[in-house]
Amino acid sequence: MERRFTLTLALALLLVVAALGPALAAGQAANVPAPLADDPVFVGVQGVGSYTSDGFSGEVADRGVAWREASADTYFDVTPLANGTVLTTFTVNEVNDCDPYEAPCSRTGFRFVDPDTTRTFGEWSMPVRTHTNSEIHDAEPLPGGGILVADMDRERVLIVRNGSVAWSWNASDRYDAPKHPTQTDWLHINDVDRIAEGRYLVSVRNANQLLILDREDGVVEVINEDPDGGDQIRGDPSILHRQHNPQWLGDGAVLVADSENHRVVELHRRADGSWTPAWVLTGAGGTTFNWPRDADRLADGTTIVTDTRNARVVVVDEEGDLLARHRFDYRTLPYEADVAGGEPIGGPRYAVSTATPADGTGDPTDATATPVSLRDRGPRAVPVLTPALRLLTAVVRLPRWVTEGHLLVAMLALVLGGAAFVVRLRR
């Protein structure tokens, strides 16, 4: 009896491996290394093996990291500047300069890095109670001077000039704040971009919304308004779900790393004022995206994506075809990648509308047209297995080659092994 069961177990495992072999082989073939383009790519890495330590800012070149600056614990946004320096946001843990909070605390802010020496200078930071969900994730220089900052600790947008806060907008002007907003992950404002003079695009992650904020008039538009008709609570998670790093492509179009939907999506404004996906990408190079947190449309029409939990940066075209990539050590958690000049304001749009007449007249980028071209390229999610694998990788840093197939084999082995153990106990 025992021998028969053992043979049955072995045969079952062989059948599983045989069935999955072609898929696994195809996946390995798709992972043939392809370097990023010749232009340098600057990266902000949140951590290595941890979300709160061993982060760095640096430059990817020649299939490696040409330089890195790692004096802080975590890094997020990176912006290469025209003078050759790099602006980056960071967090340092276990510090004593904490007023008005008790020590030890964390400090978060922005600093400039000289790539030639990897020395930092021009730092501005502020104390926060904790390094978790309180970091400053985004900062960018303004043409007239000053640094535009997204502060998720106090849930605000601010301009820092000469080391002081020169202007700020508080999310409590629009959203109902909890009693102690700095003690909870309330809105998680993780990005702000200048899109015009005095006008900013703000990512409110926990509300699944993007705001267009005017310095004089306040919020003038909400992308992904509350589906129940409200304007302050939460947007439709099928449109955006805990997004990061949106890029303004021009009036009526925005590119977003739709993180918890594990995709990159280009949203277009419809004639009725609502926003809808016009182009969707769920993976590249045979690998499904796992929590992407940055996507930028470049001037040449390609898109660079930071695929965080797959520890890679990829470049794709409109068809979703992989053009280039850089893979980090599998434990690495990249946050953002920028090319020289930083994230562009505006860029080529994908999925133009059929509202353009066949004779070629009309404007294919008309913001009021109804987008109809939905491209959803990349591997499809496997029910049960893909969510389970993503949950596992959120907790444990797994090698990049681990796929749904490996997880299925492991689960079947556990089930069959458990069954064999039960049979032995009953003998």
C-alpha cells in the first residue's frame, strides 16, 4: 500500500513538472538580458531586502550601477538636473534631532547629490514620528526657484525656498482629516508635479485619486472622482488603485503607475469630463508587472517603467514590446527611474481616438474624444496563483525566476506530501 502511494506521488509530481515545463522554459527564454539604452538612467531605490533600509540613489549604466549614494536608509524620487547634479528624496532613521517629537525619530526630506564624488549637499529635512508611511517621496525644482515637495506625513504640498516653507496646500482643505493625521497612514500623498505655471498634479494614493491643484483656486479637477457621487472619499479602484508617480501628458491625458492593479495605465478625459483607461500594460518581456511604482513617457515615444517587486526597470513601446531593461538583485526595491532631464511635462499619447475622421482630418489628441483603443499586453494573471505570489513577494523577497508555476508545484508537493504523511500515520 505504502509503495503504491509513493509511486503515485512520484508520478503526479512528474506529470506536473512535464505540464509546466514548456511554460517555465518559455519564461526563462523571455528573460534573456537586454541592457537599457545608451542614455544613463537614474534610480531611487527604497531598500535592498527591506522597505526601510539599505536604499540608495544612483545611475544605471553598462548593465551595472555606475555610482551610488547610500548615506540615508531609504531613497525615493530622483531628478537629474541640468547642472549635472541629482535631486533625490530620502529618509534617515534613528536620529535624535526630533523636536517636537520624542527621540529617536526619523528625518525625511530632499538633498542634492554630486555624481562625480557621491557627496551630498543642500539638504532640507524635517522630523517625523516614524519612517513608515511618513516619508517625503517626491520633490522637483521649480523654474522660478524653490523645490516643490509632496509631504505624506502632514498630507500637504509645499514649496521650500531658501530652507523655509514658502507656500503650502493642506489636504484637510478638501478631505476630512482624522483626529491625529500624522499618526496614521491617512491619504499618503506620494507625488506632485508642476504641469503649468502655478498648477500642479497631485497623487492622493489612498483615495485612488489625482488632483489638479491651482495655487490660487485650489483643486480645479479630480481624476477618478468618487463613483458614488461624492468628491472627497475614494475613487473607483478599477480605474486607479493606490497609484504612484503620475505623469501629465498634456490636457486630457495622464500616464500612471497603477500599483495595486499591477499595471501601467494611460487615462484620457472623455467628453463628459470623466477619465477612462485608453492604454493598459500588465507586463513586459514575459513577466507580469508586480507593484510598478513609476512610468514615464519619453520624448521618443517609448515608456520607461519601474517594476518594483520584480526588481527591474524596463523600456517598452506602444505595443508593449520590451525594448530594454535593467535587472537588480532580486532583493532590491527600486522606486523610480528617470532619464537625463527628469520626468517630462507632456509627451506622446498612446491609443488615439477613432473620433479622428478616416480622411486624416481632425486632431487625434483631442481631449474631448472618446478613447476606444485599449491595449492590454503582457502575461495574464492566473486566478489564485498570481495574487498568492504577489502577496508572498510583498512579504518575502523571492528570486525573480519564481513564477506561478513554481508556486503551483510547491503547493501540490505540500498537499501530496501531507497526504503521504497522513497515510503513514494511519498504518
